[in-house]
Amino acid sequence: MFKLFIPLAILTCFSLDLNAQPLASPTTSYNEIPEEVVIKGESGDRMKTARPPLNVKADNFESLRRSLRPDRALFLFESGDFLSLSRSIPDKLFSAKVIQPWRAGFSDKTVIAFYPLKKFKEIFKDYAEKAGKEAQWTLSITDEEGELVHKYSGAGLPPETINWTGENDRQEWLRAGRSYAPVYMFADDKGASKTAMGELIKFTAIVYQKGGSLIISLDSVSLFGPDKSLKAIEKPQGEGLLSATADLIKRRYYNLPVKVNVYARTSDLARIQAGLIQNFLRGELMAGENIISGEGFEDGFAQQRVDIVLLNK
């Protein structure tokens, strides 16, 4: 037989109230599942679900950065104390494929300027403005033989500037390599006349349009020596002149048919010289056999020259 001992503290907690009402029977049986169970909790540190901002470093010029860098294969990096044209400029820039504007010694538009009013004031230093209106003036351009090429004249004070293209009233053009002299003649209101010479005009190359062809006329002395009879292109002057001619063609008239007309002492010499110029231009222009042609003509010494004709119209 066992005896049950219950502590006094436990009996105190579970003392019965005889006067208490009986407990109501539960409304839910133990074998039923409650419709919803909600568990709530409170904590001082709540879990954060917000995403931190992205800190991605981007280069807005990333696609251009490489193209902005210097091409080390093209340019040579040297100290400024040791710069020279042959060392600082690579061979690629001297290729025949590249236009070299620093070699172009002439333009495709010829303009010759005269200043007759300035010359008039140099001769008549004490002229009166009223008396000058009654003056007469003449400007004559003559060639090496003294033949008249072109002439301007007028009454009163001469103009400040006269621009001449190089073509006269007979549709004749200046010749490359020949010298021309401007001669000024002035007469004041009292009839006193004075003559003065201007600066000589001489072109190593002259470019002009004649009909449907652009003509680049070159001095034969620069290309084939003082007597114009060499069978090789003069260095460096002749080659430089032809290089400038090739650059002019590449800039403005590339891929046009080119004809080389050479005027020399004999037709045989002219054909030889024409062949030399053809070969040089083919290399500079990278042109085919059918693009550049040549022909030689016999002519007097004063008229000997090289005309490179381009069919641009």
C-alpha cells in the first residue's frame, strides 16, 4: 500500500472552492482543428527586406577611350630636343597613297595682282588729288622678247588693285618658266609722263582651264635641267614639282584621265621625257596603264614645256 504525499504549497494553489459554479462544457471538441491559428511576436530588431543601392562604377566614354589613344605604331614619341622631319614623321606619311599638302607649290586658280595706284604715288609724290583726276595711265605686260601680252589703260587715278588671271584678250595664257614684265606709264595733268617697271612675273607651274580640259603647265628647266634636254628627272627640284602636281590631282581631280604633253628640242627626246613623267605619276597616283597617256612634240626653246592635261569637263 502506497501513501501519496502532496506538498502544502501545491494544495494551496489548487484549493477547491465548494461554492463555485460548475465549469461550462467546452464548445469545441478535442478532435476538431481550429479554423486559424495566428502567432504574433514583437522584437526590437526587425528584419529589413529593402535592397541596398547598387554602386556600380561605369565609364561613359569606355567605347571611345580606345580610339582616343594615340597610335604608337603610327607616331614616334621623341623628345622635342631631338625632333626632325626624317625621324619624327614615319615612312607611312611619305607613302604615295597619302596626300602631302606641304608639297603643293601652286594652286589651281591663278591670280596675279598689280598695284598701279601705289606705283603712281611713288612716282608723283606731291600730286594733288584734283590734278590726279586728269592723269592718264597704262599697264602693259610684255614677254622676254618685248612682245605685248596684255594691256590695261584708263583716265584719272589708276585703281588700287588689278587682278589678272594670266589670260589675255586673245585667249592666250602665260607660259610656265617664262618671265613677264609689267610696265607702268603715267601722265599727269600737265602732260608729263613717266615710266616704271614692276616686279617680274615668273611661274614654275601655272594651272588654267581651257575648254573642257584643266592644264597644269610645268617649267621644263625645273624638270630636265637648264638646257631642257636631260633624259632623267632632275632631283630634287623636278621630282618635288611632280609630287606637288600629283597632290593637286589627288585633292581635286583624282581618277580623271591624264595626258602628258611634252614639248622638247626633238620629238624623240620629248617622247622619252613624256615616258619618264608618266611612270612617275603612275607611282604617285597608283593609276593604271589606261589612265595616264603621253605624247611628245618638237618645239622651239622658248616654247618648250610640259603640259599635263586633265579631262575634267
